[in-house]
Amino acid sequence: MATYDRADAKTTDGQPSATPQPGGSPAGVRGALRGLSYGEQVQLLAVGDGGPGGGEVAGAGGAATRGDGDGGTMAGVAALVTSGQLGGGLPPMSKRTERKAHRREERAARRGEQVAVPVPERATLGPQPAAEVKVAVPQGRSADRTADELALEMIIYDPAPSLTREQVAEGEGLIAKLPEGEMATWQKRLQNRVARDKAREEQQLRAQLAVWQLAPEALEGAVALLKEVPSVRICSGRRTRSVEAAAWAPWIAKNQFWMKEMLLGYAGSAELQEVQRWVNENWAKVSGDAAAISTKLRATFEALSDAELGKLSQHPAGYAIDINLDPALNATVLGALPNIAQVVKEPDHWHLGFKIADAGAKQPGSGL
């Protein structure tokens, strides 16, 4: 049986075990492995029989026997290899530990001690290739499920402010192709995105309509209208007394009996009947003179309270809007709006009046 001689770094059968390095002896664990390639280190740690306390080791050039002294270090290496903690070479050693190891090796060499340590069978250094992992596909899952989910994610998390109707329809079609156990989850995600889009869209519409200073009931109807027909253009909302007078005057200047024919509140308004008498008495002078008629109307409106004026016209109270004659609009579409009370088609616009919050109050009426 061959033994390892620390003094000359050779086994007793004359085979070299390692190449000495400057600054230290090749004896011991580091000496045995120093200078060897990775493959040679693996060969050196190939196993013979024996246990931690003794036995034989098949080395690079023969077997070595374990003696007393520093042989426990090699046993520690064997334990690390067995547990998988040692891979790709030896663990790094601090300078202080390395100096101590060198001193122990030198003392053991002076005493002429020989070391042989058993190594676990077929010890392997370095990482091992990972085993192939096979993923089972649940029953009922379509072959293109991954592509469907990716397409759904691209729709639901589209950075655009709102999803189009085509995108929502496409998403619903993709969800229908998924397994039943997953349809509800994706349907909820799509519904949440649509709800967020609607809330954002309504918030933006309300911000745009703020300029018209509409009453809450009229605002709700206007928002619903713009959602249904985005091309609609609002041209009038709440009006001051002066603006309302200026809006009526041109129509009266063209038609002497316009108030009596067009205003729903005319019959019950002594103020409007007084204006009508003035127009009749001065028709020869005011016919075609919108400015004179506007002055008379403004004086009448300024003498009324907000509540009294609200009974004559919806505009001053913020309960009416005027919109352009959009081709997509008709009386049926407009009559289905929330809180709608009046739909009148004028020569150049639609007039929409909305219900007043107080159900007991008389609803104002104005063709403008």
C-alpha cells in the first residue's frame, strides 16, 4: 500500500502527487490538490474502502494510508463533497488560516508523518446538470391558451385612455376560448378595465361641461348624450339674463307672436304677456330691431327672481342645453336621455330641457 510523504510531496511508490508552489509546502490537503487540474483533483478524490477514521484512498498515482496528525483535514474535504457544499474546487481560505495550515504542514513534515485519508465513492466536483422538468397541461386547456392570455393582457392593460368597442368584443371572444375555471377571472379583469374607462371618460366629460354651469339633472343628461353621440356639439347652457334676452330678441324681431307660439310658460306668465302687448303696440317700430326688443326683455328679466325667471325659461336656471343638428340625432334618441322634459327642434339647433329637481315645481318651458 502506497503512502504519502509530506517532505517530498511523493507517494512511497515514487509517483509525484503535486507540484510544489512558492511560499509553502505541498503537504496536506492543499498540497495534495495544489497544481492539479480539475480532472486530476476529481481523480485524486476517487474512493477506496474505509471510513473517517482510517482506510485506503486511490490517488493520482496509487493508494495512500491515513496516519496521525493532519489527516482530518482531508476527511473534512470528503464530507463537504458528499454533502454537495464543495463544487468547482476548494472553498477559499483566509490568509491567516493558510499561514496556520502551512505551519502545521511544516511541523508534520519535520516529524516525517505520513497521511492517507478515505474519500467518498465517486465524489464529483462542480455543478451538475439540472434534470429535465416536464409540466403537465391540465385537461381542457387549449393548445393556444398562452397566446390567448397574452392577447387578453395586451387588451386589458392597453395604455390607451379607453378601450374601443372592438377591443372589448375581441377580449370577450378570447375569454370564451379559455377553460371554464379561468373564464371568471379574466372576465372580471376585463369588466374592471371597462368600468375604469367609463369612470375616467365621465370625469373628463363633466370637466368639459363645467363651462355651461348646468344643474345636476341637466348635467347627467348631457353626459349621457355625449357618451352616446360623441360628435354632438353643445352651443348653449346656463345663460345670464342679458344673454337670455339677446337669444330671444332675434326670433321675436322676425315673428311678432313668437313668444305666444313657442314658450310653454307664456300662458301663465303676466310678465311675458306684458312684453307681448308692448311688442304688439310697437311692432311697426321694433319689427326687425332685435336690439330694442333685447333691451325690453332684459329689463323684464332683471325684475324677476331666479325662481320666477326659471318658470319662464330653463336656460337661466341651468336646466337646458342647445345642441347642433347632428345627423345621428333624432327625437327618439334625445327623448331617451335621463331627466329629459322637453325636446324641441329649432331651425338651427335642438333645444333640450330637463326636469327640475323639485318635482312639485312647475316645469319651465322655452323653445330656445
